[in-house]
Amino acid sequence: MVSTSLKDDPQVYRVPPIWIPSPMRWRNYPEALTRLPFGLFFLNTMQYAIPSTIGTLISSILPAYGFSRIRWRERDVLFFICLATMMIPFQVTMIPLFVIFKAFGWINTYLPLIVPSFFGSAYFIFMLRQFFLTIPQELSDAARIDGCSEPGILVRVILPLSKPALAVVALFQFMWCWNDYFGPLIFLNQVSKFPVALGLQQLRATYHSATQRLVWPYLMAASTAVVFPILVLFFFTQRTFIEGITVTGIKG
């Protein structure tokens, strides 16, 4: 992708492939990113990715704490039902969700991409529950003896010890929003509100309709620019990310 982003058209179709372009055509990047308003696309993505990440953290922490640290009747049954929702693919709920959000008047807004994150994610609830179970129960008992309430135990004891797991949840959700194509494609129909994923498709369609063929260097340059922030984010948070993956017991 990076190699193609620095080529001109003749070098793209050369056989055998040229891995190091000569000369390197650096102006592919500004030309590709100004063909469509990619700066606006980046801002649009951040507008729903950040609130969605915050909503996922809030809505996953509370159920995970209840499933792991508090004993109550039929807790395991409800947890099983929660996990069972992971077997329902998005394609099954796509049309009902669209009908509901259309009735609310939310189509062509970011609300369908933000609001559902405030109602919990079974995957992240499971992941945080597994981490909360590794925290010694004696810490909660000691805080409870000192008169601390359950919300106080969660905020003062559990969450400070759960920073690696919380970082993993935030990273996963943010990357999912950044890369999401299907959700914005369904709920957004105005180019000025498109995120980067739809921006790339729009760039591809623009060049295809204009030249009857795809200008691969421009598309690869725009794709590299879209991937770069995620790579930088992972580079600076990889230690926390890997630690969180390890302690939550996720393998593979």
C-alpha cells in the first residue's frame, strides 16, 4: 500500500512489481487528500468515535462489576443471556434498527452510531468481568467494612486497578468506529457527514466515474493516511494494550 502510494500509473502496472518507486511521487498524498475533503472526514469520524468509546466504557463497566463482584439471584443466568446476544449477527438486526432509528428521525445523524454504545456490549462486558474476577475479593471486603458503598468500591478500588483492561476496551471500540463502513453506509446519506471509511469509497467512485479506471496511487495514498493514526495510537499504547489482553485471558 505504501509503495503503491508513491508510484505513478506506469509503475503500478509494471511486471515484475516495483517495490521501491523511482522516482517517488510524494504529491500523490496532497492530491488525493484534497480531491475530497478528507480533513472533514477525519473530524466526522472523531465526532462519533469518541462519544461511542466513552459510552461503551460506561455501559460495560457497570454490568461487568455486577456480574463479577456482587452476588445476586439468577446472576449467572442473566450473564448467559448477555453472552448469547453475541451470536446474533448485525445483519439480523440491521433492518429493525434502521426502522426504529428512522421513526426517531435519527437517519443522517450520528445518533445511531453513538446511542447504542450506551446500552452495553456483551463482548466488552465479558472481557471486563473476566478481569474484575482476578482482583482479590479481600480488597472489596476491606473497603466495605470501612463503610464504602458499592459505587465507591467500584470507583476507588476496582477502576484504578483495571486501567489496562479499560484501555483495551477503549482501543478496541475506537478502532472499530474508525474502521466501521457498514454502519455509516446505512445511516448516513450526506457526503458532508461521511467518515473516513466512506470517504475512501467516495474517492474510489469519483476516480472511477471520471476516468473509467481506478487511480491506484491516489487511493493507496488516502488509505495510508487513514491507517496512519491507528498505527500511531497502537504504537504509543502497545504496552498497555498487550498487558490488558494478557490479564483478561484473551488468546489467539
